[in-house]
Amino acid sequence: MTTRNYWLMKSEPDAYGIDQLKQEGSTLWDGIRNYQARNFMRSMVVGDRAFFYHSNCKPPGIVGLMEVTETRIIDPTQFDAKAKYYDPNSKQDKPRWDCVQLRYLGCFNELLSLEKLRDRYSAEELPVVRKGNRLSILPVPKSTATNLLQWLGPLN
DNA sequence: GCCAACGTTGGC
DNA sequence: GCCAACGTTGGC
């Protein structure tokens, strides 16, 4: 019995999409500036899996799968005055924001749209389908994750 | 482009 | 500590 947890992580494909991750192999999930999302990242452990979700596009939905390879990494962009995600209130000796390193595991055969996700799952089963949900990092209950993986089929 | 659903900021 | 104003996310 594994204790692996599952997550859903959003990114706008125009900013950073699954194709880019596929090319790079792995990425630092930096720039998170929401405490709830950060706290979810803090509760991740190495080996956890995350569904890659394309947001703010047509259609939005799940496109691939990632693995957490490193946790609690201090987000370097918070100290970079030129960075978009610079946080002048974060101090070097007490960083406010951290992130995780993720490895590309694969793409699914087709995008699983939010519309289809809503048809199959309730907000309790899959929090991302809750109306108005803006959190960019969300948990996926294990039973839903298992069901999703079966539905999505093999990775490419 | 519209707007619902928040999270954040700052005056008091 | 309250809350109005404002900003952001992201579906539609």
C-alpha cells in the first residue's frame, strides 16, 4: 500500500504548457503567491503525482502527469527585484514562498476538459470542478485519482 | 469582454 | 478588527 498523494496544478499554456515541460523534462514550480496553494505544496512529498491542468484556454482541462522530485525549495523569484513575482516583503532569512521540483511523466492521449470532469465528478470528488475555484494547486482525492488514471489511459 | 468568486490592502 | 475598494483568476 503506497502513501502517494495526488494533486492538480494549473498553468496557462501561453505562459508554461505541457509541451514546454515535455521538452525540458522537469521544472521548478515557482511564482506561487497564494498561501493556500503554497501550503498545499508544502504538504507534498517526493513521489507524489500531479495532474497538469491547462487553464485560461479553450478548452481548459487535464493534459498530463508529473512527479514531485523535490520539495520545500525556496522560490528564488521572490528576491529578484526584476522578476514578475518579486515580493519586497519577503526576507532572505525568513522566505515567504517556496515551491517544488516536478518531473514530466507523460501526456494523455487527449485533453480531458473541465466540462467532462464536471460531468463525472462532484466538487467533493474533484475540487477543481467547484464553481469559481481559482486556486492553482488543489488536492485530488486518491479514489478520484485512481479513477482518472484509468479513464485517461496510458501516458504518451 | 464580462463577471463571479475570491484574496489582499489599507483606512478607520 | 472591520470592511470597502481594488486586483486577480479563469470560466464562459
